[in-house]
Amino acid sequence: MTRWLLRAVFGAVLAGGCGLSIALAAQPGDLTIRDNLKLFSEAGIKAAQQDIAMIRATPTVHLTVETFDKLPEDVKRKVFAAKGDKNELSKIYSQWSLERAKANPVGAYVMIVFDKAAEARAIRARTSDKMTQKIGQTADDQIAKIFSDAMKKAQEQSPSEAVKTLDAALLDTVKLLKDKMHEAEVIRTQAATSPASAKNNTSNTIAGWLCIGLMVLMGLWLIVGLIRAFTGGGGAGGAGGGGILGGLLAGMFGAMAGMWIYNSFFGDSTPSAMGGDSFGPGGTTSGTDGYSGDGAGGDWGTSGGDAAGGDWGD
């Protein structure tokens, strides 16, 4: 009986693996805001959270926005040591934004810095490898420009109007991500139905039916195993055979079948439970590690963009 219970458990990996893959396919997007500069209103943040939650895509759309009114001590020392060198300052902010992005949910990351005491300001936007593969390599620059333009406009406005401008920038960023994810899905669907892919689809269809047939047989095998387990059947030997090794092989097949079903229905993206996306030190889009860009904001103050500069307010 114990042997058949073990087989039943290993066999259940198939159903569980497939179900998990499908469940992870399209989760609602989410937004994280850490607003030390108090740039956004509570109503604006709530509206953006509601909008991004409507984006169901693979990979899941995570957007993190952090604003800093003070530089960390280690960053401040580097900024002072740079003595206004824009290239050196750009490297400093680039490295800092990379570290902050890696400390947050993988997806899109925005950093806005304005430390008046240190005369430091910067805007950085980053997108992870898989998001960049999905929405394009220019997304981080576009996001940075949205906030750069908003900050430039806000410096000419009253505090109440400035908040409205920055709330709008937040919503525009969410809309940008939504539109680009939709465009990517349209392109993927068109590619999947194009004549060039029809030949491959035929072979995939055959393989798919074979996989389904094997899954049905495994389902029947699981049912028989459970019946034998609870009725006292299943001695040594017999038609079951294989013992724990057989069950383990069945579980391995279940995992592979689950991955095949996931890719068949939801494309080539890897479910996060199977080794998902990550921010890394590079700029490549070919692997799971690395950043696919580093968007720097333009001129939103009195003396330059992504560098130490002047005040953006009154």
C-alpha cells in the first residue's frame, strides 16, 4: 500500500505542475512607491495601482518608483569626489540605481533623486531583461523622459499643480507599460499565426496530442494506483512495477509536460517558479541575468540632467 501511495503522490506532480504553470501565467501587475520627496498624492498612487493591476501579462508587470531627498553616505562621498564631472556622476547614479533595482521586485524601476544639501539630482529608469525583451530596449529611456519632463514642468508650477503633474507622469508610465505589453502580445500572436510558423505548428500539434495522450494514460494510472492503495491491493511485482523509481520518473515527466503546456499556451517565457527574471550587472537581453538598459532623465533643473545640479523647485 505504501508503494502505491508513493506512486500516487509522484503522479500528482503532473497535475500540480501543470496547474501551477498556468496559474503563474498572467498575474496582475503591481506598483510599489517609496516617495521620500512627497512628489505624488495618495489619490494619484491609488489610481496608478488600480491601473497597473489591470495589466495581466507574462512576465508580471512590476513597477517600483523610489524618490530620495537624501543621498546615502557612501553615494554622497562618491558624488563629492566626482567634483561635478558629469560622466563620473552618471556612473555613480547608474551603479546606485542598479543596486536599488536589484533590491526590489523584478520589472521596471524608477529612481528620482533631489538632495538639495548635496546639490544632487538624478532620474534613472531601468527595465529587467525579460521585460525589455517583451516591450523593447527604448522603454527605460521613455520612462525616464516622462518623469524628466514632468519634473521640469513642475518646477514652474505651484506645489498643488506640481503634484498633479507628477501624478499624471505616474499614470503615463503605467499606460506606457500597458500599451507596450499589449503591442508585444499582438506581435506574438501574429507571429504564431503566420505562414512561416504553420509548418512548425503542425509538428507542435502532433507532439501536443501525443503529450495529451500520455497525460490521459498517466491520469488513469494514478486513479488505479489510488484504488489499489485504498483497497489493500498492490503487492510486490505485478503490473504496476517500477516502485519509487517509476513514480520519480513519472514526476519528472509531469514537470516537463507542465512546461510544454505553459509554453504552448503562453509563449516562451519561463514561469517564475522555474527560474524567473533577474536584474544583473550587464546590459544584455540574451539571458536571465542583466539589465537591458539604463534610462537617464533629461534636463529638469538649472544645470543639466542626470548629474549634480541645481534646484528644480522654487
